[in-house]
Amino acid sequence: MNKISYKGLFIAFIIFSIANTQTVAQGDADGDQKIDKSLQVHGMIRVRPEIKENVGFSSANKYEFVGQKVWLDIDKILFSDSFRTGRAFIKFQDARIWGGQNASIGGKDSGASSINSAGDKITENGVDLREAWGEIDHLAGPFGFRIGRQRLNYGEKRMVSSLDWANVGITFDALLLKFDTKKNSLHAWASILREGDALDLNNVSAYSDFAQDTYFFGIYDTIKAISGFHIDLYLLSLMNTFTIKEIHTTGFRFSNRVNKGFKANGPFDFTVEAAYQFGHDGSGTTVNAFAGGISAGFKVNTLRIGTNIDVASGDDDPSDSTVKTFHNMFPLNHAYYGQADLLSWQNLMAGELNLTYFATKQLMLKAAYIYAMRYSVKDNWYPASGGGRSGKVVGAIGSTTGADLSSQAHSMHEVDFTCKYTLNKHFNVLAGYSIALRGDALNDKKANSDYHYGFVATTFAF
């Protein structure tokens, strides 16, 4: 029996024990049984076939696969009085590619995995703990804390997200301090991304852009003093004590998208976000970068027209001692720069126009057009994963070696089509098709094909 099978049996044993000992509380004096409402079990199953043709704008590259993600959540309220609440939460996750783990024909794990900019496996990770934390809210007035493995999502996820779109996603081992009131929500955290003293262990969450002993610190304040608006102020720091490498980002976000799903109270919605980055890498190289984005939309009856304008600095001189490539850390790039995942908030100038049609309460159709350029033609083209794509290597964090593009700034056009059908809170289907058309830089490079991407995601939730 392989390692994954043991994990599966262990989790099944836990679920069976909970179902028999916790779901039903002690009987009352008459022998009746009462449901323990302080314990909840939730879950999700998502199956997503994907096709990628002409990867790298080359007709020689084509991939077809089916990704599957399964969540199982155990949520226990430990205690709750008129003010304080103690809670323990565990999320098991199984993320795999169909046929990647051939347990039925020998048990050998032959599935390939890819690594995102946070060092996590994007496509496949077997059964693991996605989250395991305990928290106490309002321990002393508005002050509370959460400690353990957890997902972090802040703002509209441009800088800090759990990347749940990916098959595996990002998880942070962190201590989170919270100061929450009706008018303000101030959070601060300290997270260990890679522990140098644990290199003898199977530490698959190592942050790939840094060596050992890597930490992620953050302060994120959401001010809710103005009704219908949020003002976010943040300071984020990636630090490595082994190589003495540091990146600090200070930024703000102003938005009227204050409701669930980033929806505004009225027909007009907008977000303005900007960030400045500074730091050093311990060898005399300094960081001096910036990024900004504006997103807005207007809804009339069943139609919403929207636009996004984004800019992120790139390095215009690879030979000097200043890195000017903005690094957007742990983002959900998929939501902002095209669903083909070919762009990120790094060395970018991009504009998007989109139209959404809410045909019924259950059916949504969307079309989008994106025009993308590199901010600096001497810097990389950075896809959603953060690595360089066919660009000129520079000293920027996250860049990778690739063939030089031409001196043309225009990278690509992208056209996206998306359809979502939601039967109810337990079932939905999301389908999408994208085509990325070669821009001037790729045409000069004699790239021979446009990129096609399609998917159909079926999600069950309970």
C-alpha cells in the first residue's frame, strides 16, 4: 500500500470517528439524541478538464489533462459566549491529475507537478492538510488571533491570495493577529515560507525565489469609516535571513466593492490600487519598483460593462544595481490579466474591456478583450506564475532565463469567453475559452502559432 493510501485510510478513520462520536451529542434524560450544532463538516469536489494548444506560441506544444480538487472541512466551535468565540478548523485537500497516480496498476506516483511562484505544486499534491488552525475572536476587546496553517486573502487578491483557482493553491504557516471593529479591520501576520532547519524534511512549500529561512510578514488595515467604501493600507515584507534578501511593499486600495463577491451597493463599481516596492538582495542590488491598477464597471439591468487598466514597472537596465521589476508576491493573477494565465502584475501595461450578461439568476455569460505590452522591452514577459517567458533575463526576483524578445513592446492580445451556470449553492459549472493572439514582439520572433486555452469546471459543494 502506498503513502497516499495510508493518508486516505487515516482521513477516513477521522471522518468515521467524528460521525459516530461528535455529530450526535449526549442523550438527554429521556434518552433522546441531540445534534451537536457546534461541529460542522463541509466539502467540495471540483473536476476541471483543460486543454492548452500551442503553449509558448509554438505548434509543437499541446497539453490535455483533467485536474481534480477535493476539500473536506471540519469546523468546530470550541466555546462561545456573549463576546468571545474559540474555534478549530481543519481542511483536508486532495489535488491530482487524472491518471497521474496509477495506484490501481502498481501504486507508482508518475504524475508530474508544476511549481508556482510560491513554491507550491500547482497541479498535483495528493492528500494533505490545506489548513489546520485554531483561533479566538475578541479575546480582549476587538483583539483576537489565529495560529496554524491557513489561507490568507486580502483586498481583491492582487498581492495576497490563496490561489484557489489553481489545483493546489497556496497555504501559509502563520500567526495572524486581528483587531476587528465595525469601522476598522487591522490584521498582522508572520509566516514561515521555508525553514532552513527543516531541510532534511519533505518541505514542499519552499518559496522558490529564495533560499532557506524565508519569511513573509504583513500588516493589512481596512478602514470602513465611510459608508459604502473601503480604504485599505498595507505593508508586506518578504525576507530571507540566509541570503539577506528583502522585498518590502507598501500600498493602498480604495474601492466601493464592499459586499461579498466584490460587489458594490449601486450600479457603478470601482477599485483603485497602487503599490511601491523597495528593498535589497544582500549583494548591493536595491529594489525600486511600482504598480497600479484601476478597475471599474457599470451595470444596467442584466448587462455590465467593465474595464481594467494596469501598469507594473519593469527593469530598463539589467546591468545596473537597481531592480525595477515589480513583484506581486502571492496573487490571483487569473482574475485580472486574462484567464489564459499568460500575464501578471510585473513589467506590464495592459488594458481590458469586458461585457457580462446575466441572462438569468443562474446563467452568466462574459466576453473580454485584453491588450498587453511590456513596460520595459529589456525585461521579461512574466506569466501568471511569475516566471519569465521568452524575455531577457535581468536581476529581477522571479525572472528566469529565456530567449530575447524583439525590441517591440506589444506582447499579445487576448480574447476570453466565459459561461457559468449555477443550479444552487451545491452545484455549478464554469466553462471558458481563450485565444491569445501574437503581438509585435512575438511576430518579430517568428512565433508560429496563437495560444488556445479551454476548460470546463464542475463543482459540487456540501
